[in-house]
Amino acid sequence: MSGHGKSGGAKAGAAKRGSKMRSGFVSVVGRPNAGKSTLVNALTGEKVAIVTSKPQTTRTRIHGIVDVPAKKGKRPAAQIVFVDTPGVHKPGNVLDRRMLQEVHSALESRDVVIWMVDASRRIALPGMKVHEGVPAGEETGGRKRADLAENEDAFVFALVKKLDCPVFLVINKIDLVEREKLVPLVAELSKLHHFAEIFPISARKRKGTEELLEKLVEYLPEGQRYFPEGQFTDQPERFLVAELIRERILMETGEEVPYASAVLIEQYEEPVSEKNPLTRIAAAIYCERPGQKAILIGKGGAKLKEIGAGARKEIESLLGTRVYLELHVKVKDRWRESQGFVEGLDWRRQLEEME
Ligand SMILES: Nc1nc2c(ncn2[C@@H]2O[C@H](COP(=O)(O)OP(=O)(O)OP(=O)(O)O)[C@@H](O)[C@H]2O)c(=O)[nH]1
Ligand SMILES: [Mg+2]
């Protein structure tokens, strides 16, 4: 089933021949693991945000910038700045509260908001018939932590309901759900709120994503680019690198380790020779307990090697140079409860301090 918009939105069809360039911010919010980062990457055509099957992968708001060319007679050129956000969950520590703060920030400065729900999961909101989703499995992204977090959708919806901007309801992972279940889900969700548009999509299979992009342009105000053409994120490379290392940790470890891990770049030397460029990077992986450190290092250092090798490949493809990557693991007791440490992880803040 391809994505389609509900017709009749306030500004639908407003784009006219010869109209001026449009630009704006589109924030993407939803429960953890819904596929927000997958969508932002798909629309940007670049890996701006890391994606894993584990919930709470994204920790900060991340911009994915898309330049949409004009279509003669159909629509003007546009620049859309997508703002990927951490999955909304009940905060249990300082890190969680910081993540929720990032969501609030993303909801403050935006032109359109996308509320993403995961059609493969159980959705039960007041005023709608329960949607059962599909059984947990590898395809649905593990789901170990999860079903206790059922009211996360309700929590996000409460935020979304209060907004005064157009809200697109995006129902993701339709590749996992039979059509007979999808049709009533769309109907039930559409009763909840006056959504500007409703799009069933598959971010992973890129089904419906182009249509979504086209429709978003119609809702953007006239305006010039916020970022130079060709720039696809606001996050400097060294922070993308830290994220790629963290992605590897999330993929290679289980239980509490992914959640208790943070990565800080300690040394970042750009290539000196143009002929055979090499970037030298040293990074510290922080965890909270000696037992987690032992897991991260592994027997004879095997796990850390695996994390390093996997991350290095990704970093080389991002930077287009060879990479020398040195990783070490540090224990910082209960860092997720430390205001100072959590704030120090914020790349925007790190950047300010470097300048
Ligand atoms: N089958 C299927 N899986 C998807 C789709 N979109 C995303 N996924 C998978 O869902 C998992 C979570 O995707 P993410 O993009 O990291 O989700 P997120 O909403 O950014 O998660 P957080 O950052 O934790 O809030 C990954 O395993 C994705 O590959 C989809 O359309 N279909
Ligand atoms: Mg994410």
C-alpha cells in the first residue's frame, strides 16, 4: 500500500506556478523505536541519525536537511529541516529528562510536526478501539524492554494535541501489518484529532516517503534556506563519529549496557596528507559499572575490537578517509544521574566550549 495524504488540508494544493521558495522545520516525534530516525535518514538520503532495533537509540535532536527541487508548474523549491528527536518515554533519570527536554525544544521551533506511530505495536488510546499490532520478533525490533511502555503513545499524543501547527499523523512499519488491520487503525486514529494529513508508510522500505515529502512542502511557509545547499545535517563530523561508535555498542551488547553507555571523542586529528588521508580518532566509552566495562571489553579484548572494527568501517565511509580508531572504556558511576556529565554529552554544548 503506498502512502497517501488525506485530501482537504487547509493549505493543500496551495503551491502555484512561479510561487516563491519555501522553507521550514518539521519535527518528528513519537515513542521509542517507532522508526523516526529511519524516516529522517530515508528523506535526507544520508545517515544523519543512528538506527538500531533497541528503543531509546536517539538521545539528542538531530537535523536532517533536505533540498527539494522545484517541479515546473507544480511546486516551488523548498528546504525542509527535519528534526529527529529521542523517543518519548517516562523519564527515570537525568539523561531521560534531558532527552524529553530535547523533544520539547523540537516542538517549540517548528512549522509542521510529524507524530509517528508504529503500526506493528499495540496502540490503545482513549477514544479508539485497541489496535493489537503484530507479535514481537526480530523484524519488529526485538521488543524486550517494552510492553510495559504501552502508554508512551498516549504521552506523545498529549503533547501533540496541544500544538497550534499542522500535525501529520504518520503510521509507520505498514510492511509488517496486514491491510485488514491497517484500514481500521487509520480510521480509529483519525477520530482522535484534526490531523492535517495522515500517511501510512514504511520508512525502512521507503514506501510512501516521497509522497510525504511532497505534501510537507505544501505546508511550509515561504522563506529562504536555513542551511547552505548540499549540507545535510548541522552536526559536525566528530559528533557523527561518536554516534557511529555508540550505534555499534548498541548493536553488539545487550541488557543494560547500551543504555549505560556514552561516547566522548577525546582526540580528533584530520588528515595531514592529501595523498593517503588518515583521520586519527581516540574515543572513550563510558559505562556505569565495572561489570559493564568487562562486557564492553570482552574476553581478551574481543568485544571492544569488534565494536572498533565495525565502527571504523562506518566512519571511513562517512569521512572518505582511512581511519585509525582507538577506543577505551571508562567507568563513571551512575553518570546518567549526573547533571554535569549528561550536559557535557550534548554536542552543541561541547562545540561552544571548543570555540
Ligand atoms: N519493518 C520495519 N521496520 C522499521 C521501519 N522503520 C524502522 N524500522 C526498524 O525499527 C527499528 C527502530 O528504528 P529507529 O529509526 O531507530 O527508531 P526511532 O523511532 O528513531 O527510535 P528511538 O531513537 O529509540 O526513539 C529499527 O530496527 C528499524 O530498522 C519500517 O518501516 N518497517
Ligand atoms: Mg531514533
